[in-house]
Amino acid sequence: MRIENEVKLDFKDVLIRPKRSILKSRSDVDITRKFTFKNSGKTWQGVPIISANMDHTGTIEVAKELGKHGILTALSKFINEEEYKKTDKKIFNKTFISAGIGETSIPYLKTAMAITNAPFICLDVANGYSQPFIDFVKQVREEFPEKTIMAGNVVTGEMVEELIIAGADIIKVGIGPGSVCTTRKKTGVGYPQLSAIIECADAAHGLKGYVCADGGCTVGGDIAKAFAGGADFVMLGGMLAGHDECLGEVFINEKTKQKAMRYYGMSSAEAMNKYHGGVASYRASEGKSVDVPYKGAINETVLEILGGIRSTCTYVGAEHLKELTKRTTFIRVTQQLNDIFTPFNAG
């Protein structure tokens, strides 16, 4: 056992210090980015936000709307062959086809790719530190050499490097920060999200890879902090939940008497009962179910998010989103216990 005493930060622990700027308007800011991916060799340009591959937010309808803004969607791995077949193939140009790890994953990806020809694959497991997952990433790279692969989740630099070497182009960063994730409570495992982003981005960029911040964003300012911390992409779940395009019915919440929609983590008991026939005896659920306020069409929320990012850039003089991390100075606004605790000296 060992203890690390270095300060580790979450989004709530910092603010971005404003700086003088020559930008006249938010409209002067370009929030698109262009990437060439190390292992696939492909190039992509757009707004580097990704709707999470949960069944609620990873829908084809969400992809249709977000694609209009140049935003990506990681489709749920529970979308079936018939749904893919009846969808306009142009929609899939801005989507990830998602899969977990298992015997059926490669056949599923082959079928989905044959129908959609989507450019991206999302390999998603709760624990990206297992050797079987690393081996699976290698296998998927061999099967799909020209596809851009995102894999995770991890929170430390050495595993970011391992997964890039294994064949991933984008590494998903985050263990436990999501609004419907209970991993930290159930297992005690996790890492403050902002520090995870900063450290993992540093590791990835050294190998010409990229990172996607996954989880922990509850307001627009958190997205800006993630980009400012070095994230190349930001994945959103809860912030995009509760819209017309999401999976689920609108109902009246008995407590609030307001319209709501059901939103749950994909490791929750509700999700496992729905897709796997229950929680296996050897494991515990690591997600929860919540009722989120109904928000109507997703377009208005997207415009608010994008407007907020542009505003952040104007505050620090970043004309392009890529410049945001170079222009950012974080100010700590909280103190951790090890900073303020003075040990008692009996002498």
C-alpha cells in the first residue's frame, strides 16, 4: 500500500482566469477541430463533442440532430441490425458503432459496419485496465485497420499509452465521475476528473494519440474546463439526457409534478435487468437510475453548450478551440485537506 500526496483536481476545484483579448465577438471563435488519427490514418473535422453511448443518449435520432452541428454520437451497442438498415446511411458519417468485450462483439461490429460504414468504433468497458481488454483492442484493430477506434475507460497515463500502442486512436478518460455512475461509491476506485484529463492528455499527445473526457460535466463551464485541461473530445451523457430524441417516454414525476424522462447508468440494475436478465450473482450494479427533467428538443441545449464554449474562448483570447488549453490559467478555488492540515508536533 502507498499514498500519493499530490493535489488532484475536479472541475469544481478550479475556475479559468480571464485574460485580455482582441476578439470582438463570440462569432469570431472557431470551435471546430481537425484531427489526423495515428492508427487509422484517417482525418476528421468537426465539433469535438460526443453524445455518450448509453441507450438513452446514443440513439439514431440524437445522431441526426447532433450531426447538423458537426457533433458526433456514440451509438448504443443495443441498436439492432433492423434499425441500422432503415436509417439513412448519411447519418452514420458522424457516429461511432459501440461494442463491449465478448464473443459476440466482433460479429456485431462486422454486421453494423457492413450496413453503416461508420468511420468510428467505440470500445467501452468499465475497467480498461484488464489485459483481456488490451488484447481485444488489438484484435479490433486487426479486423478494422481503417476505422478510428476509441477505447476506455482509464484515468492514468501509462494505460493511455498502452491502449494507443494496442491500436486505439482516442482514449476515453474517466472512472466514476458520471452523474449516474456509482463506481466510486461501490468500489472506492476513481480519479478526480480534471487531473485525469490533464495527465492522460499529456501521455496521449506524446504518442500522437487523443483523449476523450468522459463524465463529470454537469454545466457548460465543465465542458470548457475539460477542453482547457487538454481534452481533445468531450463525451456528454447527463447534459444531453431528457430530450425528445432520447430513448424513453415522457411522464409526470410524482414528486415534482413536472415532466420527466428516465435516465440510468448502463451498469445499473435497471439496465442489467433490461438487457441481461438481471445482475449476475458475482457482481454489483455500479450505476443508478434517476428521473431527469424533460427538456424538449435537443437543439436548444446544443446551442447553449456551443455558445458557452465560444464565450469561454473569448474570455481568454482563444480564436480557435485548439488554442484554449494554451491560453488557460486555472485558479484553484478549493483546498484539499492535506493542504490545510498541519500535523501536531508533540515536540
